[in-house]
Amino acid sequence: MERKDILPFIAVISGVLIFFVLAASLPVGRELFRRLFPKPESKAYVGQLSMPAQINAAGSSIEVPITLNTNGSNVVGVDISINFSIARLQLTDIVTNGSSHTLKSFLPADSNGNLNKSSVMQSANQTGSLRFSAVNVDPVTKELLAPYSGSQTITQPLATLVFNVSGAASTNVTFDFTLGNLNDTNLAVVGTATDSLENVQNATIVFANATVTPAPYSADINQDGTVNVFDLGVLAANYNKTIDSSSTDIERRADINQDTVVNVFDLGILASQYGTSP
């Protein structure tokens, strides 16, 4: 192409550029620019789920509060996924708190609409992975409630985990969390279809004593309400067995005094409670 043929083309391009430069200085022009060249949407991650960074365990039981800070966003649901060592910690209760926020329904629910603690805790104590959710639904009326946009404290948390502890070295309770992952710990916020959780704070359990003696299990090993021959049969079947992270829940319960071995001391406890309904 000869130079004289290029000059009209350059003039046209220059004219278009000048038009857009001038137009961009006017309100109508700025709106035209926004429509012609929209900015790519940026993902806004908001909110934080926290446990206390350090918990000093001075006895056989500890409480781990879980708090939510929404940073003013309208949260309609929370998925909690937490990992812990089943060799060191035994989950004994999940205390849900729906009085200070609108995330009142905890899932999975039992027939009464409350968190199905027995199922959730049994799975957690077998796998070391705790999973439950909270959503802005009234557990009684099933009506949708307003989104939650506040910030919680350890005295008014979303929920509190209660553990029996054993051993002397520190151990961790951690959120299973990857930014943007829908299959772990996450937040659901009004107007978004993806995970909105920005970050988490995990907990470290530090033992104040050289050793912490865990609270003993009941001698009602099979949990049928009475210490009887069936519990004796379970203990006999596991006699002399060493309890570790691979042990089943019933095997751990056979180690009544939780000294990591099913032995004569456990048999003595069972004998002392035989025939009772603890």
C-alpha cells in the first residue's frame, strides 16, 4: 500500500480516537465508555470465620467458640468444615447459638429441626472431620429470615465445640478452607453464587499441665442405657487392644479410662458400675 493510500486510514482512526477522548470528558461519554468497554467483574471476598488463636487446656475438657465477622455483608448461609486429631481430641458437644443472629437453622437437622448432633459428632470422632451448616431460616416456622450482617464475639458465637482432650503436646483445630472453594468452609452472601469467605483463623490447643487426664468414658460402652453383660462382651472382645487414631468409636469407648489400652483397669471400672444406668 502506498503512503498516500494510508493517510486517509490514519485520519479516520485519529478522528475516532479524538472523538472518544472528548466524549470521555462528558457524562454521556463516560456512560458510553462503560457500556462499550465494561470493566471485568472482580470477585469480592468478605467475612472471616475464627476460633481463638490459642486455647490453654488446664483440664480434661475445652471449649472452642466459632465466630463470624461478616464485615457488613448480607450473609445467608455458612458451611463449617473443621479438622482435628481424633487421637488427641474427642468431640463431646456442639453448642449452637441462634439467639444473637439470624442464622438460626443448623444442618443437618433432626426430626425436631435442631442440629443432628449425634450423627454429626459420631462421624467427626471417626474421621477427624466435622461438617455442619447454618442458614437464615427459622427452625420452627421454616420462614426465611433477614440476612445476617453483624460481627460475633466469643461470648455470643455462632457455635461452640466441646472436646475431651488427652496427651501433653499441643494440637490444632483447623478450618478446611481454600479461597473460592465451594466444597469446604465457606460463606453464602446475597447476590453472589460463589464462596465469599475471605479468610479464617485456626486454633492451637496448648496444655498447661504436663499431662492432661481425659474424662473417663461411661462403662455403658454400647450406650444402651445400662452397664451389663453386653458391655462386658465388648470389653472382652477388645481386651489388650491398643487404642490409636485408627481405632473405631466402640474400641475407644472400651478403653473406659482412656489410657490408650483396654486392660484390667477398664474391667475394674466396668465391674464397679455393673448393673447401673449411668
